[in-house]
Amino acid sequence: MPTITKISAQKRKGRYNLFLDDEFAFGIDEGVLVQYALAKGQELTSAQVAEIQEQNNFRHAYNIAVNYLAHQLRTRHEIWTKLEDEEVPPAYIKQVAAELTSQGYLDDTAYRDSFVRTQMLTTENGPTVIQRKLRDKGISPDLASIDAITDIYPEDEQRQTLAKLIAKQRSHYRTSSAREQERKVRQHLYAKGFSGDLISQAIAYADFTPDAEEEADALATQAEKYWRRYASKGLAYQKRKTKTMLYQKGFDLDAVSNWIADKEASEE
């Protein structure tokens, strides 16, 4: 039977070299060394050597997964992908996943709950964007359903986020017409992943009814820009194109016509 003739430490912490009959046999994890109480002079059957190697391969894969988990929570899909990238055979990946699950380190439901709460606290993302991110991480459709997400991120919390987003976006578009502001804000809120019903409620509450003075200031700012842009095209084209662009931007057509008339009169 093979006899252990030497056990020496590798440079990598927790790893050892195992020699059988004065020849290097294989590298071995410290946990496996302790598990089998391996020592110099110990005789091993071929079956024992095979069992130790199997356990050593499992321990190697397990350590990769644990180190990967040490930085943050991971999904089952992420662990599987990591081990595949490390060229761990599928049989060992299954063993590792089962072991981590039994120890409570691999739990996609807990991951989902933690991820949704983190998104609530640190981002302005709505449920559909959060859902997409969860699915990208390999969370199953059932666990990443909108109903499951909104159980954690209820509508009252979403309304608070929507109110903040609306206030922030309105400041970005303060030189736009009220109609254009509403359109752009609504578009942004959809892109952030909120439902149409909640968006409509939040916009109605925010009240985008035009303020006469603010609307006039916004019209003047936008009109001056287009008036200068088309100044070299001739007056007829300049008037027509400026009117078209301002109307498309949501300004009242009569107000636009009045501004152009006043501008034309001032330049005579």
C-alpha cells in the first residue's frame, strides 16, 4: 500500500504537498488533511487515496465559492458561473451548491429581499428595473416577479421616490414648456421602472399646470434660441421654423405667434 513519506506546506496558505512513497502525489487542502488525520508514515489503500482526492477536489471548489461569497451575497447562478469559469466539473459544482444551501450561505429568496431593499435605499429604480437586474443575476422568474418585488417595495415607498424624481427632473427642464416638462418627466419615470398608474398619480399630484410667468420665460428662452438658429434662412423660413419647433416643444400656438410678432416688430 502507498505510504505517506512527506507532507510539506505550499506557499499558498492552507495548502500542502502530499508525497507517497517519496514521490509527489497531489496538493491537498488543510481541511482535508485534518479531516483524514493524515501524517507521515501512514499507509493508504488505493480506495482511500481516491476518496481523499475526491474530497480534496470538492474542498477546492468549495473554497473558491466561499471566497467569492466573502465579498457580498451571491445568487445560485452567480456561484455556478464562477465555478464554471474556474473549470470546476459540474458534479462538484452541484455538491458545493448543495453544501452552501444547507449551511444557509446560498439562498436566492434572501438575496432577492436584500437586493430589493438595497435598491430602495441607494437608487431611484422602480420595480421593473429591479426585476430586470434580478433576472440578470439569475434569479428565477417566480422569485423575481413584480408582485414579489412590490411586497418588499410597496406603493407608498414608490410614491416617495417618484416625488423626489419629479422634483429633480423638473429642475432639469425648467426652460421647457409645462407640457414638455411633463412629457420628459413621464418618459424618465417609465425608464426608471415604475408602473404607468403610479406615474400618472404622481404627475397629477405634482401638478404640471402651466404657471403663466414661468411659461412666458421658458417660451422666450426657447424662442430666442430658434430665432437665432434660423436667422440666416430668410424671414419667412425663420418665422415658420421657429413656430414649428416651439409648437412641437409644447408651447401654446397663440403665445408663440404673439412672441414672433413682437420679435419681428422689435427688429424693424
